[in-house]
Amino acid sequence: MDFLALGQVITDDVVFPEMPSRNNLLGGVAYALTGMRLWSDSVAVCCGVGKDFEELHGGWFRANNIDISGLTVLADKGPHSLIRYFEDGEREEISLNGTAPLSMMMPQPDEIPRAFHTCKGIYIFKDAEKAYWERMGSFLNRSSATVVWEILGSAACLENKNNIWEILKMVSIFSINLTECRRLLPGKSPEECVKEFLGAGVQAVLVRMGEGGALVGDRRGIWRIPAVKTEVVDVTGGGNSSTGAFLVGYCESRGNVVLAGKYASVAASFVLEQYGPPHLLYGAITHKAVKRLGELKEERIR
């Protein structure tokens, strides 16, 4: 496999303030896989799952030819979350009782199958837990993969800054949203945040700004990538899908952050215009993706 996602397969019940709720949606790392699979046919996942995985979500993974040999059954019921959106756009996410804790399902470095040790790119969705990243650092030192870290939102805060800066020395790409930037680097503009993260040691940065698009940057400059214009139905998973797509675009273009950013914007658009990930990530959707890609125009900031 060329691309590997490390995270958790989550079942989501999504509650909206003025619309019917949606239950048993596929979520978690599946959104990152969506962005990856849209642009690559060589994608795998590694994590723990529940015995209910096959009944709930196995069909989606098989339909999209995503390698699931890295999945391990660790509990009767996999992680299940209630996501509640409020009228001001904020949301809360609560793990339901009786289902496996997310921490239990996050794969440790020594649990990654050897078949995936030579992949081109690795996506990691994780907080700044020091012990985990010490173990992961040893693994990454032996790997030539391009690694993108999408930080867990609650971990992006001032008290974690030192840990975060140490982690940024281990990875290739950092993905973070604008709200998280403001908590981590209060008073800094998005452009200044990109410079700070690059200065910490990463090769490329993706700052996700919702309907404002995204800023992408590397040592050569910073660009604004617009959001694809589409009817937004559900914002859940938009950030994860854009990060997964950015990784593939960055690797396949040999480090072109502008093209990678456009891959990211297009991938997010397909997630935002429906509930849950798209059912099929090849065929007709590929043609739409290429068309949307061609319509995006970047703006150079620096």
C-alpha cells in the first residue's frame, strides 16, 4: 500500500438543532481515508475495531478497496459517538456508554503490520501524548514515509505547546484548523501561524479555515486555496478528508503544496455536501473531482 491511515473507526450519531438526527454514520478515520482514496487507489488503515465493524461498516471499506488487513478486533462494540451541533455552529462530541474507548483503538507503532512499513505516506490523527509520540518517533526514524499529523482539537492549547513543538520535529506535514491555531498561538494571524509551524521543523503546513478555504505553506511561500463552492449539508469530517487528500497530493506531486491544497479542498467538498463519507470513491466521483480541481485558483500570500 502507498498510503496508511492511523486513527479510529467511529460510528457517529449526529444531532442538528433544526434538522432530523442521523444515526450510525461511518466516521473517524474513515473521513481521512475518503480524502486519500479519492486521489489514490492504494490505501490502507490500521486500528482496533469492535466485533460490530463488519455489520456496520465493512461494506464501505470493501466497496472502496481499502486494505483492512491492519484492523484488529479488540472489543464487542467499536467506538460510538454522539455529535451534537448547536445553533452558533459549535459542537460537542460525547462517547456513548458501553462502547470501546477511543484510546484503546489507536494503534501503537509496534502494531503496524510490516507490510505497511514501506508506504509513501502516513496519516496520524492524535493528541500530543508524550509517551505515544516517543514510541512513534522511534518508528518514524526507521521509516522514509512522508507523515502528516492532524492534531486532535482539544490538544491544541498553550499548555501543550512544548510537546507539540517536539512532535513537529518528527513529522513532515502539520494540519490544524483556524480555531486550534488561535488557541495554540493567540494573537497570531493565520500567516504568522504557518511561519511558526514551519520554523518548528515541518516541511509543509495546512491551516484549514472552513468556508474561508485554507492556507498552505512551505519554505517557498504561503498560498490561500479557496473552498470549493458547494451546498454544505454536514461539516463533520471535512477537516479529516482534506488532510488525507493533502498527504496524497503532496507525495504524488513531490512536494507541491499548492496542488496538495487543491486536492484537500476538493476532497472536503464531497464530504460536506452529504451525511457521512461518499459511498463510492471512484468512477463518477473521480471525474467530478478532476473538474473541481481544475476550477480552483490559488492566491499567493507570501
